[in-house]
Amino acid sequence: PDHEGRLGFITSMTEHFCGTCNRMRITADGQLKVCLFGSSEVSLRDAMREGASDEDLGLIVRAALQKKKFALGGHGNAEGIKKANNNRPMTLIGG
């Protein structure tokens, strides 16, 4: 009652901000995801275990970003994401 604050909703399906999204996620098992809606992952863990340098890792990250889809992981809409059924949920990626 005496607290002041703000509540907001992330409406990523109806008002997606994919075109300006600059976020990436490294999962708990070392996979790089450039889109939470996309199923594409790149193993930074394996690259590091194989001795990749910082420069090598930078190239891997840039290559993954260049393949990023414009919106919603390339699925078009929520129904497309549901039909694809090939993306790990947040609980399995450490989110």
C-alpha cells in the first residue's frame, strides 16, 4: 500500500522487439543462443574445451549473430513457435 513502483509486461509475441534486440544468452551447459525463440545454439563450451582463443570465440559469436533471424527465431508467430516444438524451455537452459 505505501510502496511506489511500476509493473510492466514484456509482450514479445504481440509487439515483438526482435529488430532491435541486442541480447544473447549463454545456457547453463555452455550453449550460445542469439534468440530465445530460436532453436539454434552454438557450443562455446566445446570450443573452449578444444582450446579456442578469445579471438576464436569472438569469431564464433559474430558468426552466430550473423545467422540470427529477424523475428521470433524465424517462426513468424506464436503458432509457428508452437508447431516447431524444437526449442528448449527456459527451465532447461538455466533461465
